[in-house]
Amino acid sequence: MGQFEITGDAAESFVSHMISARVSDLVAPMARYSLLLNEKGGIIDDLFVYRLQNSWWIVVNASNRAVDLEWFRSHVPSNVSVVDRSDDTYMIAVQGPRAIELLDKIQYSGFADPALLLGKYLHKRYSYPLRSYRLYW
């Protein structure tokens, strides 16, 4: 997956302008499924947008990473920064009807917790920061 960090004084406004979902109601560490749009409102890619404490985190499809990054960067105002963090981060997506059961066994008890749907867990595991989310759409 492509992972972009967006920061700056106008980061929220920029993210809001670039994607289809409302982001003004997201508080850290919430996430939402959305679409990256072209200037005519057509779909470039689907993505997840995360509101973090001091930044926005955008996760795009790996096959579209370069195109999506160029689209963001070609529209970024001077008071916003878009940084590709894809090579610095790792992401594991576990999907399926028994995903929660499996994750509860290998990580910690709590993936069935409804609060996780809002991305309420940010913790360290094995000395690395780990962000855990249950996402659905």
C-alpha cells in the first residue's frame, strides 16, 4: 500500500478538497474510506484517510502509488507538505470472517472491541509504534 503523510497549516482543507469524504468531523485517531477525485469529480483511486494527532495519513493502493502521489503533489499548496512514507512503514491487512478471532490470538485481546472501529488503539509492540484499526465499508 502507498502511505502518504500530509501536514501543514492547511492540511485539513487540502485533504478535504482532494477526496470525496467529509473529513472535518474526524478526530484523531479516526479513519474513513474515501475516493481520490480528479478535477471533474471522476475517481482516480480509492483510499483510506486517517486523522492523526498532528497530521493526516492517506493509504492508497500500491499499484497506483506513483500516480496518486503525483496527483496530490501537483495540487498541494505552499503551506502543506505531502511526504511519501511508503518505504518507511509497513502495513498488514487481515481480512475475512475469522480475522478478528485470529488477531485477538496473535496480538492482544481487544480486536472485537467496538472502540477499535474508531481507531482507538495506538500502542507500542516489540519497541515499534503500532496503529491498529478495524475498518469496514
